[in-house]
Amino acid sequence: MGLMDKARHKLEEARGKGRARAGGATGNRSMQAKGTAEESSANLKQAGDKAKDAGDDVKDAFKSD
């Protein structure tokens, strides 16, 4: 994955955490739910990034022989 994609996913996670906390602090359940969903989405994207990187590492390991 590109560095920009990883940074974008990390920023999305932070934004979701902030939104969820703000919603919790103000009692706005809708905002809290949207923040939690955004954070979960970003975590899933980051897991995909890691899986793709691991696949690339395996591919590179076989290429070097």
C-alpha cells in the first residue's frame, strides 16, 4: 500500500475516535455511532493494508531466490 493510503486511513481512524468521544461527551448518540463506524471502517482498511504488505513480503521472499 502506498504511504498516502496508510496515512489517510490512520487520519480517518483518529477522526472517528474524536467524533465518537465528542458524541459521548455531549450525549449525541448519532455522532457517537457515526464516529465508531468511521473508526471501525478505518481499522478494517488498515488491516487490508497490512495483509497486502504481508503478501508483497512473501512474494518478494520468493523472488530473491
